[in-house]
Amino acid sequence: MSFSISFFLIAVALGIGLCYKLPAVLNAGRNPLARQVAGLLLAACAVFFFAAPSTIATVNDITGVSNFSGPWVYSLLTGFSASCLLLIAKWRGGTPDSLRRTTWWVYGSYGTLIAVLWMCFVLSDHGVERVRDLDTYYATTPWMREMIVLYLLGHTVAVLITCALLWTWESRVRGTGWLHAGVVLLSIGYVLNFGYDATKLTAVVGRWTGTDLDHLSTDVAPPVAGLSGILVALGFIVPHAGERMSQRLTARREYWALRPLAHLLHPVPAAAAPVTLGRFAPLHLRLTHRKTFVRDALRQLQPHLNFQRRDHLCEFYSGRGKPTKDAQALADAMIIVAAVAQMENTSGSASGQEQRPALDSLSELAAISRALRDLPRAQPAPRNEPTTEESVTP
């Protein structure tokens, strides 16, 4: 039972990954890749669950057929190999005709292989139940021998083709962040898969030559397969999970970066009734609400914004060594502070140009908000309005 626990733990880990992907599958509509990733994770869970020695014994008892779990687990592993191969091919992309041909080739060849595995099992003599060492125990038994070799060769071919696809794909996705990390994890996982096949085949060939290498099949191959399964699952999960985490961190940083600007614009009268969000509202909803509030407030504040002074301030800070973007953000922050003060100290009427620049000419909102924190440390700007003939001096 203790040996089975490791299989169950891997199945649980893969199940957690499946649960993580499930919302994406439900929200993906007709996205076939999301469904296939979920199906692949489900197949991986099934492989490790049914490959556990305790499960093997239970399935044999329920069916009443000695070693029924053998072709059953082999079929699951073969189907998992085909699913991985097909998903990698579709993930890499291609023309619809080439993907259609690949799909039919994979389904046809591996479907036929599974049927042949069961045919070999039916024709064989498999009366002695073997829970852990079926591969080596029956390595010299007619028809069982063919079944074992066929499933190992089918798995090896799928691994080699997938490794080749990943090898050519890896160079094309360098620098893509999470996608590249997923491809690297998949590559390592499939190299380990090849190690699993090599140890199994070595043990089987050892039986043919009279050499006892059973420990490779019973003690070395299972942990290699477990680590490989986890890495392959992570390879499919990490790109989506990493991208989602990065987007969430970016949204959180932007949300907190906008806080000073939102606080400054709080006194500006709203154009419409404000919407109140709860403390536990989703982050993307709170960010959208804050950005909408800031834009609406700036639109209300536009008659008080002195864009001509903004240009002079930008030149002033640029002349003092500030980078252009930082100078623009500081200048925008200063005219917004002045506009809020003017609005609060007057009846609301604004003087100045009739044609004012669009608010799109302002810097990014987050940059302006960060500049508000730097205003106390910024070099004092000129207090008097310079004319076009005057230079901007402190």
C-alpha cells in the first residue's frame, strides 16, 4: 500500500492542476485547446490512479480477469501519449489541412495500437496475477510479450516525435516568457519519459537474455514516470497560470499606483452617480472602476487645466535633467494639482483657451499618479507664467 501512495499523490497533484484549468475550460466556449489540455490532465490522473498496485489488484478482482489491469493501464498510457502528441502539434499551429491530417493519423495509428494490445491480451496465457512486475514476468510469454513490446514502442515513438516537435519549437519561442518556460518543462518531461521507456525496455530485453534487471522496471521506472508526468502537466499549466499571475500582478500594481491620483481627484464633482464596490470585489472590476473615475474626473476638470503651463513645466524639468517621460508626468501632475485647487477656490468657472488639447495628450495615468508622490522632492518649478518670448527659469 505504501508503494501505491506515491501513485495516488501524483494523481492528486495532477487533479489539482485539472481543477485549476477547469474554470478556463468552462469559460472557453468552443476553444478546443482548453478542452484538450483538461482532457490530457484527466488522462494523466487516470494513468497514475490505475497504475497504483492497490488499484491494479482491485480492478483485477472486480473484473474477475487475471491481469486485466495490464492492457487497461497500457491503453490509458497509449491514449495519453497520443493526446500529448496531438496537443503539441495543435499548440504549435499549422494550416487547417495539416492539422486535420495529423489528427487523423494520430487517432488512427494509436487507436489501432490499442485494439492490437487487447487482441494480444486475449490470445495470451496470463493466469498468474502480477501487480508490480507484469512487464518482466511475462516478457517471454507468447502474445503477452508482443503486447508489452508494442505498448513500449508506441509510447517511445510518441515521445521521440514530441521531443522533436518541442526541440524545433523551443528556438521559436525564446523570449516569450511563460510560454518558453512551459516548452522547457515539457521538453524535460519528455526526456524523462524516454528514460522511462529505456529502463522498461532494458529490463524486458534482460529477461530475453537471461539477465535479471527487473529492478529497473519495478523500482527505477515508476518514479521516473511520476516526475515526468508532473513536469508534462506543469508544462501545459505554467504558460496559462504564469500569464494570468503576471496580469494580476500588473493590475494590482496599476491599481495601487492610481491611488494618489484618485485621492487627489476625489473633490471633483462626478458627472454621474458614483458606483460603490464592496471590499471583496474582483481586482479587475476595482481597477476598471478606479480608472473610469479618474478619467471622468479629469474630463470634468479639463476646463481648469492649463496645458500651456504644462508645456513650459515640461521644458523646465527636461532642462533640469529629467527624462522626457518623467518630465511630462511631473508637468501633468502639477497642472492637475493646480486645477483641483482652482476648482475648489472658485465658483467653477474657468478661463483660458476655448480650444483645449484633448485629455489623451496627458501622460499615462499611472505615471501621473506616481509623479504626485515625487512632487515634494521635485525641484521647484517657476511660479510665474512665462510668455513665449521668455525662457523658463526658476
